[in-house]
Amino acid sequence: MIRALLSRFWGYLVAAGAFLAAIWAYGRSQKEEGRKETYIEAKERDHAKADAIRDRVERADDDQLREFDDAGYRD
């Protein structure tokens, strides 16, 4: 009788452990997915900022830069 109760108990314990392991694995996969999305969004923002800087540099003409010639700044 005790043997039957213990075997049933271990079965429930194993089932509970498998259930907790499945929940843990799901949480880890969701965390990894969120990390990847954050990385992709950060890269997109970096590229947008780089494009904006590149556009400002390309639009700068000599007249804007000559304003600062002989202004007393050291190289």
C-alpha cells in the first residue's frame, strides 16, 4: 500500500517537474525573442541616425564652413 502511494507521488512529482520545465523553457524563448527584437530596433535607429548625419554632411556647403575660417579656433 505504501509502495503504491509512493509510486503515485513520484509520478505526480515528475509531471509537475515537467510542467515547470516547460513553463521555464517558454519564458526563456520569449526573453530571447524580446532581446532579438530590441537589438533589431536599436540597429534600425542607428541606421536612421547615420543617414541623418550623412545627409547633413552632404548638404554642408563651403559658405557655411567658411564662416568659421580664422575664427581663432585651433586645429
